[in-house]
Amino acid sequence: MKHGVALRTLLTAARYRVSGARAPLAAHLAVTARCDALCTTCAVPLRKVRELDTDALLALVDGLAARGVARVTLGGGEPLVRDDIGLVVRRCADHGIFSQLETNGHRYPARAAELDGLGELVVAWEGPAEVHDLQREPGSWVRARAALDTARARGVAVRLRTTLTRHNVDHVEAIIDAAEASGALAEFQLLRAAPLVAEAQAAALRAGPEALRAALRRILEARQAGRPVANPEKVLRHLLAWEDLRQGTDTAPHGDLHCLAGQLFVAVDADGTMSPCPAWARRFPGRDVRDGLDAAFDAARDHGCRACTDPGLTEYNYLYNLNAPLLVERLCATLRRTPSPGPT
């Protein structure tokens, strides 16, 4: 599936560059705002949202597939609180869509068998047990570890996603070690305030600028040394060059980075509202996908953002702009990586 997704991505991105033809290549679907935990870096579960029902969510996947989506990320909240999440994963697989599922891992061992066809499991991993539990809640690390072990036994590709804060900024080597020992990838992201938490809470958790840049340099060095870091070198250098890491978005151009949110990728909130990307969720006057997917996609194109510090979104932008250094780096990393043991 991965090779087919890559080919469709390149062809659609090339067509956009030549003709300006918009088509959603990737979509982030927040399938719920509910969660079985309340972490320091996320207040999403405090929202009261009437989420899409099963029929509407499956119809959304069908509609996205018909319009060319090749990759879907299932987030939340905690996607595994939905009884029907296995149906959504299977529908993505039926359409040849590569799916990621973002989870705290608590429910994954009990539900892993329902997720046949999942492309990659993304497990929140904040560092050693005492750090992880401090940033999340007591007992979280043990449950995340069980999810990682279960996924490895089943041959499911895994990445450990870490939100860098003052609590774990000095533990990046230990996080990469954990990924390496488990056959996973380590992915790092910056703490984001809106729409996840209030700025005051983010300010209390945010690492100092020098400590954060030092951590990013260590992550970059690990990537260059061939260790299992998911963040591309191009993206890490983009973050290191960002003037104020407390400011997550910018309306000014950033060199060869051109934002394609709302052009080649979109986000859909748990209530069905489409926005250009997850960073715009609940801050963008988007349209409900149930009132017309094409109309919602058309409305998502107009925003003033030019660049951001979200590593995943920045990677999308470089990739879909057919940035040659990043494409070569991605190819080399794919050829280097050893598949996880177990069935595929």
C-alpha cells in the first residue's frame, strides 16, 4: 500500500504545481473529543462535542477516497473510545488509504485485533516512566508500554510521539533509545497552545528557548547518525531557524516553505467542521462536511497562514511541494529502515 500511496501523492502534487488543481491528499480526522485520560498538554476532553455517527464517518471516508485522499490520520481525543473505530480503519484500507491512529495506548492491547489494515500506530510517549506519568497521569507509561509491545508482536508499524516540554526536554536520547529497542520511530513535536490548551497552561509547561533548541540539535544529530528519528532533517532545520518557538504560526513567507493546507491536505473536527489543518481546528469558520464535502473543501482554502512549527504539517508542505532534499531523505530513510518483526 505504501508504494501506491507514494505514487499517488507525487502525481497529485505534480499536477497541482503544474495546473493549480486542488485535491485533498491527506486528511486529519478528529473522530472524537472524548478521552479516557486528561493530560497536561491537552484539554480536548473538556469539550462537549456532538461527534459524527458511524454512518457519517464512513461516508466521510468514502467521500475523501473519491476525491483522492491517500493518507488519513485518526485522532481525537482518544480514537479507541469509539466502538466503531475498527470499521473506520477497515474502510480506509478498503479504499487503499494509508491510515495512522493516534493513541495514548491505554485501550490498544484489548482492541488491536479490530484494527486490521491499520498502516501505523502512533503512541504518545513522553519519556521515562516518571516523566511520562507526570506529563500524562499515573500508570500511563505502563499502559503505553503494553501497547507498544502488543503492536510489535502483531507486526504493526509504530512511532512514538513526544511533545517536548520542560519535563522531558533533557530526555530525548532516552526516548530515541526506547524507539530503537522496540523497532519503532521516535517523532518529536513542539507544545502547541490553541486549540489544545490555554496559553497560560502552555507557558507553564513550555521548555526554555535555549533548552528547546539544544534538544532539537540533539534530535538532528541522532537523525544524521541514522538513528530511528521520524522527523526529517529538513524539518528539524526549519524548526531551528524559527525565530520565536513560542509562536506556532506565521503569516510571513519562510524560504522554500509554501503552505498547502486547504489545498492538498485538510482537517475535520469531531463535529464535522473542515478546516485547512489541525492547527486551525475550532479557529476557522469552516463548513460541515455533511452539508457537502466539496463545499467544505472549497471553504478550507482561504486562510492567512504561511508557515508553522508543527513538524508533521511542515513535512506535508515540503513533501507536497516536491522539495527535492526532503524527497531524497525520505527515500533513503525508507530503504534503511528494517521492517518490524511479525506478520505484515
